Amino acid sequence: MHRLFSGIPCSIIVFPALLLLFSCSASRKPVSDPVLKHLEDTVFRHAHTGFSLYDPEAKVFLINSQGDKYFIPASNTKIISCYAGMKYLGPDIRAMEWIDLDTAILLLPTGDPTFLHPDYQRQPVSDFLRSAGKPVYITDLAWKSHALGSGWSWDDYSAYYMAERSPFPVYGNVIRWYQTVSRKENPSYPGDTLDIFVYSEPEVNWPVDFAPPESDGVFDVNRLREENHFVITQGREAKAMVDVPFLTQGLQSALTLVRDSLHADIRLMDSSLARGFIRRMERRAVYSQPVDSLLRPMMHRSDNFFAEQVLLMAGYGLLGEMNDGAVINRILQTDLQAMPHMPRWADGSGLSRYNLFTPMDFVWMLDKMIGEFGMERIQAVFPTTGKGTLSTFLADRPGKVFAKTGTLSGVIALSGYVQARSGKWLVFSFMVNNHRSSTRQIRLQMEKVLRDVMDRY
């Protein structure tokens, strides 16, 4: 892996053999460049825009416009979390550790987000709990993080994309609310024409209120900020679904839901007692899902919760604790120490606006992933054109781009791999911050850039 440096003006960057240097100026190319001319479009005029294009075979930067400038990457941060998951989680998720206490079992959760998640029909941990045959206890001694990440928007706490992090996730740490509407066969009065049925998975015994319907007729559910108290607004849709994060309260909510769903009474063990058992006794493990079956939806639908838990599980494997700050520091000091520009890395998902990476950082990371994991595995995990968050991007060129999107208010990013006309796979990172254009307009310009890259190289 070659380290990136900046500061020498050049338009093509060549990697000297056997050296760990590649250097370049990341200043803008002239307007005459047939690819970079698109960066002069009006949609980028008042934005902060960077684009880096790299040939991993020749070890040459083909284009590098503001590649050394820092950007908020949004969900491009998941590329780094994906690397951590691919490297440190093994082939299968180590879902639960446990200690046989002879007359009882002590569970040591590892942060596996697939437990009771509706995307995963096979549930080895559920099978294990049902067959335990003795009292089951649990400890959260390894939990050293907060439910919400550093730099997250606190007022999004009830939004589906901001599920809380936890040591023992259940159901993706959300309650899935459904509404079905049907026409009454025997109305009681002239205006009584509809039957509206609202239910949740899992079923909950937490407080629920109903708010007056909104004029838009949309079904919605919100949670109060400080408690698991839900407010339902009925809509006019025949079928509707809303995911709402619940307040995890450490292990408390998870144990309540497991008790109600699996009829498994798991009790919290005193910390000092648990610490003694952990120190003295052998641990065993239950494995749940193939790791890539978690990484794929994380990347395809940009699942924030999966990304956060992947980073926490990597921390558990590396450090023996679920501590996002500690595992970020460890990976920065080891795997990422040769990154061209030291990033500010705040979370696993990219929800935080504290994250700062350069386009050259992502190019370096993506190149490193080719070397460590190979394109076949990368293509099995990353979304491609026509799928996932790229479902409408370059739809006429299927399989030519494998990349991760990133979107926040004022932020759009796209980093990954593009196959040129020559058949080569090139690595790119395209980052836009502080824009006032629509997401659609900017993505159309990104499409134009990548079309020119495909045709030119």
C-alpha cells in the first residue's frame, strides 16, 4: 500500500517503484479537461467539491481536484466501517459469548444487530436461549459507549435511521408499526366507512396514544424523547409501515422484549460477581449469520444501525469492549496510519457531522480493500448501478460502478470503483459539501463525470 502525499503540482501522479510515496497537488484542473469541465457546472458553483480518480494497477492518480481537502463524508464513512467488519469480524458473526456456571448460564453480548431482526429468519441465539434448560443471566460489563453517537442530531431520535446503539440489540432496536385500512361491510352510521387496524412487531406493553389525523393523510408514529411512549397518527393509506427506535435503557428494553417474545427470563447479574466469573472461567460462543450477509445490507441500503454495531463488534473483538472511541483510535493507529491525510473519524455510520475525510483518504482505503479482500468480495458487498442506493444511478450501465453513496443536508458523496472502457477498474471519490442544489441535480452531474471517465479511460 502506498502512502499519499500532497504538495507537488502535477496533473498525473506516478508512483515510483518500491517507494511508499505518491504525491500530487490536489488543485483544480483547468476547465479544458474533458472530465473536470463538469465541475464547473452551476450546481457546484457555490459548493466545496473534490474529485479523485486513481488507477490502482499503474498506481497513478489520473485526476485529483481538491483531493487533499477535508469534507464531511456522510455515509461514505460506512466504507471505513465495512473495512473494519471485513477484516475483524471473521466469516461468521460471533453473536454471543457465554459461560457455563453449572447451575446457570452467563451471557456476554457482543453487539450483534441481527438478533431477532426481521431480515434474518435463522436465529441461533434464540435457539440457544430456548434450549438453555437453566437460569440465564447477562452482563453489560463490555459496554463502554453511548446510545447515540458523537455529533448526531439529537432531534432525530425518533427517526428510523437513528436507532440507538446497544450491547444486546433486539429487532434492530426499532418497533415496526403497521397500519391496515379496509372498508367496513356494515357501517354503524353514514360516515363510518373504514376499519383502521394498527399493530406493532414486536408487540409492546409500553404506553401508546393517538394524535388527531394530519391533513396529508399519512400514517406516522413518534416516540417521546425520554421514554418508550409512542404517539400514533392514523393515515389514509391502505397499508403503511413505520420503524421507530425505542429507548434502549442499557439492557432493560431488550430484556423486556425478549421476555415477551421468547418467554425467556434473562436477569442482569451483579457486576462484581460477573467480573469474577469472566476472569476465572472459560467462554464459549454462539455464531449467528455470515458476516457479509450483514455488510451487504449495511452498504446497499446504507443501514446506519448495522454500521454502528459493526464498528462496536470490531471493537469487542480487538479490545474486549464495545467502545467506539477506543476502536476508532486503534484502527487509526494501525490499519489507517498510512492514510494520506489523518481524518477526524467520529462514528461508524456517518450520521455525525464531526467526521472529516479527504477524497484521497477514500481512494487510499478503497485501494487497500482491493489488496486485502479482492474485487470479488467487494462486488458481493458494495451496491452497484441499479441496486440499493444506486438503483437510479447510471441505470443503463449495470455492473460498471460499485460505490457507496452519502447524503446529509448540504452533503453528497460517492466513492467506489468504476470500470473504464479499457476494462480497468479505477478507484474514485467524489465529495460535495455546502451545496444549495438539489440532490438530483448533483447526482446527474456525478453521472456525467463517471460516464466521461468510462469512455475516456
